[in-house]
Amino acid sequence: MAQATAAERPATEPRRGRIVAAAGAVVDVDFGDAGAPPIRSALEVEWDGPHRLTLEVQAHLDPATARCVALQETAGLRPGTPVRDSGGPLTAPTGRALLGRMIDVAGDPIDGGPPLPADLPRMPIHRPPPPLASRGRRANPS
């Protein structure tokens, strides 16, 4: 069965690819006829490794292949491992529930505390800063 092209793929079906090369934090993923996801897309590696592995698309080597940076350790990652496009950019949790907490780059708690609430809002990590007019004034330090 042939893989659906980007135009034929239903909007709800995630784009799927396979690892073709991994050298440290640099991972190349081939998406075949589906085409590589946009730059700054978040990808989830579907593996049986010791932890969740998230990739971020940094460049397109050709129309089907994305060069990515791994956000966690890649030891044990092999060519052929399946990858799923998240359909959006990397996001990080936001809100008061994070005050006093330590999280990793993927937004997972690493402080031994309770899990973060499932309904915690998340924001893209690559977004424009808020306009200066919307920021609060700081007191003069002098």
C-alpha cells in the first residue's frame, strides 16, 4: 500500500516518518511522499527507549527529509525507528502551577514533585515577545 501524499492525507492523520541517521543530538528523519514537516515542528520518536524523545525540525535536507535536533538523550536510537509529527511546534507549560517547580526542556517535571495538571496551558517556545505596551512597569532601581 502506497503512503498517502500530503494532499491526500486526512488533516487528522499525523505525518509519519522513520529515522535514517542519528549522530548525537542530530537526527535525520525521512517522511517519504508525505513530505517533511515545517521547520520548528515537534516530532515524537515512537521507541521503547528509557524516556520520551522529542525532536525539533531544524532544516530540510530534501523535500522528504528533515534534519532535527534531539531534546533528550539519543543513546540506543536506531535507523528505522518510527517518528510521528505532533502537528505543531514545541510547547512548554505555563501558569501558576509551575511556580517553584523544575521542568526539563520537554516540560516534564524533574523535581520529584507531583505530575503537572493535565489541563495546564502550553505555549509555543518560538513565539514573538509581547508588545512593550502590554508589559508592566518596573520600579526605578536607584
